[in-house]
Amino acid sequence: MSDRSRRSAAETINLMVHRVLAVGLAISATLMIAGVAAGLAQDQSLPKVVLSVGAALRRGAQLQADGLLSLGLFALILTPFLRVTGSIMVFAKERDWRYVGITMLVLAIMIASLWLGQL
Amino acid sequence: MEALVILAVAVVVGVIGSMLGIGGGLVLIPILTLFLDVPMKTAIGASLVSVIATSSAAQLVYVGRGLTHTRLGMTLEITTTMGALVGGLIAVHVSGRSLQVVFAAILVYAAFAMSSRRVDDAGFVPTGVLDTSYIDPRSNAAVAYGVRRLPWGMSASFVAGNLAGMLGVGGGLVQVPLMNLVMEMPLKAAFATSNFMIGVTAATSAALYFGRGLIDPHVAIPTALGVLVGAQLGPRLAGRMHSATLRWAFQLVMLVFAAQMIWKAVR
């Protein structure tokens, strides 16, 4: 691969990383701040357990503190997963198959960890 | 109200940590466990969540400057995430007390490692392995470099990931000197790339902790929000404080915390 095309590939990746991070962080910070505010306004305390995804969505839609806080945590933990997934797509577009493979391996290990946590 | 106390502590730790260039987890975990009676594994889970938040926030700045070496980061991430997975599995299976003892040892190492850091960005050259370049923000000159000893880097990254997954600290403590001294890359690029990696590493072990019910929103959320805010304030306050004094005071605090953690674990 020539120097020029490698540079433009790197720039594409950087731009993608930048977008995923900004959106992920904004969503999770907003949900967490809203959750803390709701918790302090409702009963002056924060929940001690994370809800299941379904329950978090339901409670979050009702603007309940536990739902908002769980959704904020999901968004935060998922941001790096999305960032890695996005990099795979960018490397694929650039036809850099070696890095498609490397990045898919990283994502596989991350998913294995998520799965091992459920056992 | 306990949440507000944790929030305030996390803001202060975020400020100091970002001024000294170390992750907040090293000081947050001792404060949470020693003074606020948070169980060790809950404190580790909270620290992991805050590492993801600060890594993502800092990357917004680094990525724009082109300092992060994404290909190298992804390559090293193969062994770092493996280390994080194994470290996370160890952490959920051993006792909180054993983790405290290992943590104390790492604190002592970190306190001493803080004094000996190479601050040299000159004399780096392309090596033919993962060559890249960035524009230095101070001099506006392009710095081209490659990496050396990639196999060593990958092996040591497993250890960095393992510590991160097991103890909830970022792993930059091992990763930055590794990239700078062993793999011979410029310090600025090493900081940015290490920062890029620790978010992915922390998310790997946080996913495992999350499944095991070790992420407690009531501790993790104020910690993450506080460190996030503190880390934004730190660089703005940095000019007004004497950083050598601050560093010295911080090293002393880390050693005291290490002693207290060992005392608490064996008592």
C-alpha cells in the first residue's frame, strides 16, 4: 500500500473514531446526569443494581432514575465495542484485510468477555 | 447523600490525576474501600467505568491531532483484551482481600515509577514496522516514527491488560513506559495510543464485571461523572499549582494508602 493511501485510511478511521466517541459519550453522560437528577429528586438515593436491558428501557422511558442510570452505563460500556466494530468496517472499505482480521479478533475477545460474564 | 460524597471525591481525584498524567483508579479505589466502606470488587467495577469515560473524553482531543497510532493500538489490543479477560476472571474468583494486597504492591510500584519518566521526543525514526507520523502541536513539525520489538510489546501488553482487568486501573502505568522505552515511540504518541487502548481494555473487563453484578450504579455513576468533570478541569488549573510539590505529595499519599490497604487485608 502506498504512503498516500495509508494516510487517508488513517484519517478516515480517526474521523470515525471521533464521531462514535462523541455521540456515545454525549448520550451516556446525558442519561447518567438525568438519572442522578431524577434519583435525587425522587427519593434522595441511587439504585444499587443494574437492570436488565428490557427493564432499563421500560423504566428509562418513564424517566425513572434506575432506568436512566442503567441505560447510561450500557451506552458507556458499549461505546468502545462500537468503536472497534466501526474500525472493522473502515479497514474493510480500505481493503486492508490484515487489519480487518486483527480488529475482528479484538472484537471477538470483547464479546467473549461479555458472554463469560453471563455464565 | 453518599453519592454526592463519592462525586466530590471523584472530581478532586480527576483534577489531580489529569494534572499528573495518571489514571484516577490508583487513588480512587483506596479512597472508596478505606474511607467509604465500598467492597473491593465494587470499587474496581466503578473504576473501570470511569476509565472508559475518561479514555473516551481524552480521545476526542488526541484523535483530532492525529497522535493516536490506531493500527498499533489495535495490534497490541489483541493481547491486552486477552489479558483483561483473564484478569477479570481471576478477580471475580479470588477474594477481595487478595486483590487488595496485589493492589497495594502496584501502588508502591506506581509511586516510584512516577519519578522516573523519560520526557524526550527527539531522535525517533521510521523502522519499517508500523511506520506513521504526526504533527507536533508545539513545533508544528512532522514527526515520523516506527516501532521496535513488537513481539515484546505484545507480550507485555498482556500483563498490562491483566492488571487492568484484575485491579480496575487503566494499564497506562505499564503501557506508556513500554511504548516509550521498549518500543521506542515518542512519548506524546505513546500517551495518546495508550489512552486509546485503555478504553477498549476497560470495556472488556467491565463487560465481565457487569454480567457478574459487580457494577453498582450508586457507586459507579458518581465516580464516572466526577472523574470526567475533574479531568476536564485539571489541565485548566495546572498552571496555577506547583506540580513538583503536588507530585511529591501524591507519591506520599499512594504509599500511605498502600500500607493501609495491606493492613486492612491482613487484619
